[in-house]
Amino acid sequence: MSDRNHSFPLSRRQVMRGLLATSAFGLTAKFGTGCAQSSDTGGEAATDGAAPEEMVVGFIYVGPKDDFGYNQAHAEGAAAMVANVPGIRLVEEASVPETTAVAETMRSMIEIDGAKVLFPTSFGYFDPHILAMAEEFPDVQFFHAGGLYQEGVHPKNVGSYFGYIDEAQYVAGVVAGRMSKSGKLGFVAAKPIPQVLRNVNSFTLGARSVNPAATTQVIFTGEWAEPVKEAEATNSMADQGIEVITCHVDSPKVVMETAERRGVFTSGYHADQSPLAPEGYLTGAEWDWSSIYTSLGQEFMAGKTLMTGDIPHILRGGLADNFCKMSPYGPAVSDEAKADGDAAIAAIKAGELVIYQGPLMTNTGDEVIPAGSELKTDDVELEKTDYFVEGVIGSIS
Amino acid sequence: MASTTTQGRFAGRSWRESLEPVVLPLGAVLSALVIFGVFCALAGANPLAVYGSIYKAAFGSWSAWQNTLIRASPLMLTALCTALPARLGLVIIGNEGALVMGGLAAVLAGLALGTSLPGGLVLLAMAVASLVAGGLWIMLAGALRHYRGVNETISSLLLNYIAIALMSHLVQGPLRDPAFVSKPSSYEIAEAAWLGNLPATRIHWGLIYGLVASALAYILIQRTTFGFAARTAGGNIRAARMAGLPVGKLTLAVCFLAGSCAGLAGMVEVAAVQKRLNESIVSSYGYAGILVAFVARHNPLATVLVSVLLGGILASGGILQRSHDLPDATVLVFQGIVFLCVLFSESLYGRLAIFQPRAARPDGAVASV
């Protein structure tokens, strides 16, 4: 420490200011993000002896593992992989920002823990962090949720997987449309990117399939995690007499809890939020990473890799392929709504129901799909969605 | 005779006074370690094993050191944004906003020049743009303070939100690269203008920027008449005015320099890490810099040490989760405990009798204390 400090003694007031600044930092750094219990890491030296060829798999999350949302869905999938596939050891790290921090985490998992497969789950990890690491460690496999892999452009040891969760949102829309008397639905959305818009559209189309007069009011919060705005949006929807609220934000916790308090029905997203809204929770569109992670885990143990081409670089699927699923129906859901919901699930799984059918109009009156044609779930055209369908109240810009 | 020669290097200060700035921070860190140890024990981990892991992950090997230094380098720059104005008696917490504005200006400069100039010149232009943008941003808070009497802490805090909103608007609108689908981002800057790593390391050049800026700031504040004037104004602004010091100019200049440092951190983040502008640039480096500055008592050389300490704590966050099953917030708990203890120890300066000079009494008389 420098001996010059005496030229600048701190007064008590300045110390108080410092303490205030500290607590301000604590708040911004999301100090209160809960405590996740990792139930399955084998500790430092998992030398059980049972599996000589232990495979270390690393999972990295951008937020806490118990956020009732995106990260929790992945963490549950990871736990299922370890539970179902003998010989896999899981290392996990939560609340890793999309900066050099994630690069360092990946490196540390590879160099210290000996990870051979990494699942950095946040969308923003991909470019530049995963791509840079994949080039540096060509014998480690990197799997990324988001479907961003481009053949020939990206390294061979990178793969991507993603689910068509808008199929589940369609079913949620069917249930919501049945349960709402006035047909007024609400959607709290983070950002106007194709995935979000597609979820809003599918939810609306589902609702309008059972109630042609249904409308979806959309409010964008602008950020993936903006609890204050999410609560404001939910309250304002409740004030407008909206009867069912769903969302696409990182953690639906605030939306669900606020809506429950206001006595409004809710439809979940990412994971099962029924404990947060025990009375009003209708159903929800959930990721089902357990099945995909388990089958990938079995392929790893069988010696299959991305590099040899044994594992496809892009894995996608919807309800039928167990990439997503519905939350169990809540107590408020009527029998006829359940019947309609189940029928929609069956039709989608059987491939009989195509969500995007012409004629389809946007909410500004343009025709996007002409009569007689349709866009199937896996049509890349839908991944460029930049419009709201008729029935959505709100604009993208 | 013998006793005075051994103490001669303390230039007239008693050995008790000289011990104070060493013993207090050490005591604070030790208390923090004990408190955090209790926390770990309650969470079901062995505190000694946890400390061993923290040391290994942060400073135990050259790779761990690189991890630590990578995390420390933006903090060195953002800490100066609070440390410099503090010498003038201003509490500026607009580091995050200045960093974002610096990143924005750097991207604009980089995209505007494209490949029309050699990469080195583009980088220089990006650096200058970020220095100016970050500087003007904090100078705004300084000017509001000086001319209108607006509280600089509040205004600089609010400027953070404006900067982030402006950045979000631009990357979601005019600057947006439609081909980059993962999140709204600007176009990528040309590869020639990327800031590389130091030779044979994975540490980017931002570390050197941070070290040089800290050294320059130290010289400026401690060794120049400008710095002396700034410290005088910080000590007693009315006396400084009476003495004819240009307080207004000093305020604006110091705020500009402070903002430039944070702005440069934004440029490094864009040119060395993200290669384009998006919300990833908002990752609390600015707020962490406030902590660093306060713990370092606003001394620009001490900020380097504290940045490395914090970088080490952050670098060990992963191992706490992976090897000890501690929750992800543990590293924040540790960080919070260390900083609270160090800040609390600040309030003890001059209060503990044991460190006070006993000029009135002969040395032998205090031995019983």
C-alpha cells in the first residue's frame, strides 16, 4: 500500500458513500439470485472405479440453475442425462456472463476437469466464444442450443440443437383460448427476434383456432431479464381485463407470480411454473431437454462424435420428437379445454396439423402465406419471422 | 541514536503510523476470510479446501494467472473512472455508461473506416473515439455539477441508463447486422482492426492499456502541479478557489480523463473480445470498477493490485461451483464480504490508539498499552 494515502484520508461520509455504492453493485450484480443445489456432480475426485472410461460433460448457464426458466430447463436436462447414462460425470457452472468469462470457464472445464463435451447453453455464447474455443480444442465437442450451426463455415466439432417450442405454444394458445371468456390474451415478450415473434404468432393461432375472435396483446420489455418491466406489463394487462397471460422472457417467475396475485390465468414457458401460480396456471410450453440430452449422452458413451459425422451437426424437433412438452394441466382447466388441448397435441404429433397455413394475414393486413400453401414447422422461412399474425395487438418496431 | 536510524526511512513518521496502512487492510482481509469460512462451513464445504481451490484457480499456475489478469484488465480502466474524480472530491459512478459509450464510439469508428486504412490506424481511431466519447460522457456529469450544482453521483448513475438505452436502440435499429441472428448486434469490425493477444498468452492488449493508464494517472495525480491542484480542490474547494485555482476547468478535465479510461475499456471489450457491439458489453465491469476504486482508496496504483485481487476472486468462481458444490452466488458473497471488510477498515484509520504517535511521551511509557 502506498504511503501517500495520507494525502487523502477518507471521512466517515465517504465510507458511507462507499457502502452505498457497494450495495448498489450488489443489486446490479443480481446478488439475490438464489442458491442452486447441484445434486449430481461427483466432487473433485470421482474415482468410483465402476466406469473406467468416465466421460466428463460440462454445462454452462448464463443465470442461476433455479430460475424457473431457460437455465432451469437445461439444468434439469443435464441432471437427467447423468441419471440415465452411466459413466457420465457432470460439471456445471451457473451465472456465467457472455464475455471472456465464458471462454475462461470452457477452458477451465477442458483443462482442469478434462471435459470432452461442453454444453454452453446461452444463445450469446456461440459467436465469438464457442467458435474460438472449438478451433483451439478440436477434439472437444461443443453443443449449443440455438440452431446457429452453418455447414462449412463453423468448426466440425460444433453442433447445435433446438426445439420448435412454438408447437407447444400453439397448444397453450388452444387451452388459453378455451379458458378465456372474452378472448383477450396477453404476451409479455423480451425482444422482437424471430423466435419470440414465432411463439407469439403460434400462441395466437392456437387461441384463434378455438375462438376466432381471440386477440393477443403483446408488450415488449426490451431485455431478457427485466423483472420490473415484466411486472408492470403484467399488471397493465390485468388492468385491461386480459384473462390469460403468457410470456417469453428468461425467467417467467415475475410474470407468473404477478398474474396469480391479480387473479389472472397464466400459461408458462421454458419450465414448469405451476408452483408459482398454483391456482391460475393453465399449462405451459416447456423445453424437454431430458430426452435429447439422454440420447446424446448415450451416443457419447458409444464413442460417437460430431467430428466423425456420427452425430448430426443440427438436431431439431418439436412435440413429436420430445424436444418440448406441455406442463400438466392446472386445476382451473375445464374438461373441454383439456380435450381440445390433447387433440391439438395428438394432431401435431401425428403431423396432421400444420400451424402456419394460408391464407395467413399479418396484423397490418399483408398476406404472408397465400391460400392453399403452408409452412411446415421445420421450414426455414419461419425462422425469419418478422411479422405478427392477425389477432396480435402490438407492433414490432 | 540507534532507534532513530532504523526508523529514518519513514521520514519522520512514527513506526506506529507506518504500520497502520499495512495492518488494517491485512486485518480486514483476514476477517473476511474468517467470515467467509463460516459461510462455507454452513454451506457444507470445508473452508480450508475452498481457500486452497480459490488460490489454485486464481494464482496457482500461469494459466490461472492469465485467467485472473484477463478478468482484471477491464477493471483497472473502469476503476480509474471513479478514482480520479474522487481526488477532486467527486463521487462518479457512471463507469458503466462511459464504458458503453466508449464501445459504441469505437464500433462506429471501426465500421466507418472499415478496411480503408491499415488495421493499426483503424485501432488508433477506435481508441481515440472511445477516449473522447467516454470522456465527454463523464464530463457531462462534471459540467452539471460545476455549472448547475447537480449531484454528480446521481447524474452519472442515470447517465449509465441513458448510455445503455442508446446502445440498445442503435444495435436493434440502424447498426443492426441482420445476418447475425443470435442477438441484436452491430456489424462486425474488420478483422484487421481486432485487438490481439499479448505474445504467447491469451491475455489481450487491454491489460497493457490498463497498466499504462494507471501509471499515467498515478503520475498525473501525485507528481504534477495539475494533480496537486486537483487534490487541493478535493481537500477544500473554497480554499482552492481562494487560492485562485481554476476549479471549473479542473473538474471538467479530471472528469474527461476519468471517462476516457472507462471508454477505453469499452473499446477493448469491442476490439478484443466481442468484435461487434451488443448488450454483452454491459457486464458490470463498470460497477465492479467502483468497488475497486473505493477499496484502493482511489490510489491509481493500488487500483491495479485490487483489480488483480478481484480478478482472482472472479476467476475462482467456477471452481467453487464445480469442485465444492457451492451455489453460483458464492463468489459474489465472497467478493461482498471482502469489500465490506476492507471498506469498514477504512473507518478505523486514525481511531485505533495503538497506531497513534506518542510524541508527548517517551517511548518506554507506552510499552504497557
